[in-house]
Amino acid sequence: MNDGQKRFDQRDIPSFLPTWELLAMLAEECCELGQAALKVRRCLDDLNPTRMTFNEALAKLNEEWADVLLVIRQLNIIDQPLVYEIMNQKHERWLNHLREHEKGETDHGQEN
């Protein structure tokens, strides 16, 4: 572990805040992450310009991602192995959808 890293104890924040407050914080931080992602997207073209530079927007995205991860780590209700399993399944489904779309096989009238 280098000087910039800290070992987080999952019990430190929950000793001050109940689970329902951590969930509210998670929702708030997820909203801020979404806003940061949209700001990065705006920096990618000049259609809807922003005063923020791409590097500033990217730094904000990383900051908000860190906030989301910090709150998630404090919640003792997240099943990490299950999350990774779900991510793998969704990744495969997403990739298959993109491949089907590339081949022109996607039915745009139905939800996938």
C-alpha cells in the first residue's frame, strides 16, 4: 500500500450512520456520477458546449466514481461475488446485443 492509499474499515462509517442513510447517500452519489458522465459526454463534441474542459470533466467523473465506491464499501449488504456474476452475465448479453445490431438482427420494436 502506498502513501496515497488507505485501508478502509467497513465498520467505521456504519458506526455513525444507519444503513438507510448510507442508501440515501448512495442514491445521491449515483446521481452525481450520472451528471459527471453527462458532462464528459458534452466535452466530446461541440453540440452543447460546456465551460469545463475534458480533463476537468474526467477528473469529476473519477471523483464521483470514488464517492460511489466509498459508500458501497460501507454497506454490508452488497454481495460482491454475486455482483461480479451479474456483471459478467450483463456484459455477455450487452456484447451479444451489439453483435446482433451490427448484423442487422435486432428488432427495434421490442425491449431486450
